[in-house]
Amino acid sequence: MTNDLDRILPLQPDGSLPPLFCVHPAVGSGLDYVTLLPHIEKDRPLYTLQSRSLRSPAELPESMEAVADDYAEQIRSVQPAGPYFLLGWSFGGIVAHEIAVQLQADGEQVAALIIMDGYPPHQETGQAPASHEQGQAAVPDRSDGQADPETSWDDPVSADILDWIRQERSGFLEAISERELAILGKILQNNVKIMCAHDFRRFDGDLLLIAAAEDNPDAVSAAARWKPYVSGEISESSVPCGHYEMVRPGMLAQAWDGISGWLETRSKLVSR
């Protein structure tokens, strides 16, 4: 029996194609990926990874490496060996990249890495994009883009952070309690902190990067942000929306057109 707070949640558990594993954004819940169900092949299993802190709020991870290691273990509980297909939106893209690096270090094949509008922090400042969930907006009390120092679970979450979650993630939240909102605030704040401290390594393979066009009006290549951390080809496309609209049904349908074709190509390469 599954629960919406499980660390790995089967959204579509059956099918003969390789499973697609999707990593949650910074708030820790992977339920945004439910909107994939009308678009993904009925024969492809779909799973979402979720923060263990949703169920155990006092257990906040100390590093991105620890998060990725935890999720790699969950993925292997479903699929013991590669090739693996990974997707992450926003902060989840950073985690998916680190999972891919760790799986390769263990000798596994990562057939597909897809990142939807997620980027490493700016190298010169350690600051994430201010317009994104993974960035400065998540820690509005600070002007330097860094997360607040670690505090105990009993300390209250900043009212600015809670207001930001209510405003930016209103469609996702629907009806939750104030305690549940505080848990999301803690998870988000900690995830920003460990992301800004993350030491990125290189993924040996290709990447599909999908950008939010409205957040990039000058059409500057987003792939350049990932080039130091990807050895292969970075295929880049965009959808006509802002960052938070990417997982809404209409926009995700457009994004999936490109994703599905790329997955088919990757599957053919693996089967050779």
C-alpha cells in the first residue's frame, strides 16, 4: 500500500517500458508530476521521488549528495539495474543530475537525463536564479542568495517564506494545514541551502534541457549553465511559459512532445 508521503510514489506502476523516475521540486513533494499521466505512454511506469522530511520533518538532509544517495536507493528498490531514465523539474533537476552521477560511479547506465528549467547556482556568487523556486525567492530574508544558517526544527519558519509558498505554489497547495505549510517551508529552506553548497560533478552523457521561455525573454542559451557538468550533447528546447507554469497540463503537454521523442531516441540507442 502506498501513501502520498512515501519517498518513492508510483504514479503509474505498470508497463513494459523502462520506468521514468521524476524528482520533486524544492518543496519536497512530487505530486506535480501527476499532470504527466494524460501524456506519458500507458506502457511506461512513472514514479516520483519525494523528500523523507515530508513524513519525518526533523530529518533534514545535510547535502545534495545525501539526498541523491537516498533516492538512488529508492530507485533501485524498483529497478535494481540500469539503464535508468531520470527527470527533474526546478530543484529536482539538480538532484536528478547528482543521482545520474552517482549511478554512473556505481557502474550503472543512465540512458536519459531530462531537466526542466533547473540550473546550477551562478558560479561567481553561489546564487541561484532569483525567479525560480530553487533560488533567492525561497529565502527572501537574505540579500546574498544564500540560505539562512541551520536552525532547529522548533524554530519558526520565516513568514516571508510561508507567504512565498502560498503565492507561488497556490495551485499545488490547495488545502493544507499551517503545520504542513511549515514543514514545506523547512524543507524548501534546507533544500536551497544544500543546493547552494553543492559541489557539482560531471555527468558522462547527454542531457535534454527544457527552459521556460517567459523567464528568458532575450532567448539566451540556457545550456551554457550546464556545459561544465555534462560531457555529452545538451539538447535544448523551451515552452512558452514561466517557471511555475511548466507543470500545468497545457504546458506540460507541449514539453512532453519533445520529451517523448527524445526518450524514444535514447531507448533505441540503449537497445543497440
